[in-house]
Amino acid sequence: MAYKITDACIMCGACAEACPVSAISEGDGKYVIDPDTCIACGACKDTCPVEAPEEA
């Protein structure tokens, strides 16, 4: 199951750098994950300092 980024996102970019398939991009006020590209590896969740990514 793909991940999504919650409103807890602080726009640090750690998740985007950690994503092995470049599924994460800067959105309006928070980063967003493309569910069609996400491989649900959890790298974003493991890297995020505020645990904003969660399973969708």
C-alpha cells in the first residue's frame, strides 16, 4: 500500500531525498507522494523527523 504525507510535514525534504523511486515532490505546504509511483518501501517514514508519512 502506498504512503501519504500528513499535515505534520515540516517541509524539510528528507523524505524526498530518501525515496528510491522519486515518488515524492514538493506540494502546497507539504510534500506529496505519487501513489502510482510509490513502492511502499517505507524509506520516507524511516527518514522523516516528525513521522509525517503514513500508509494510505
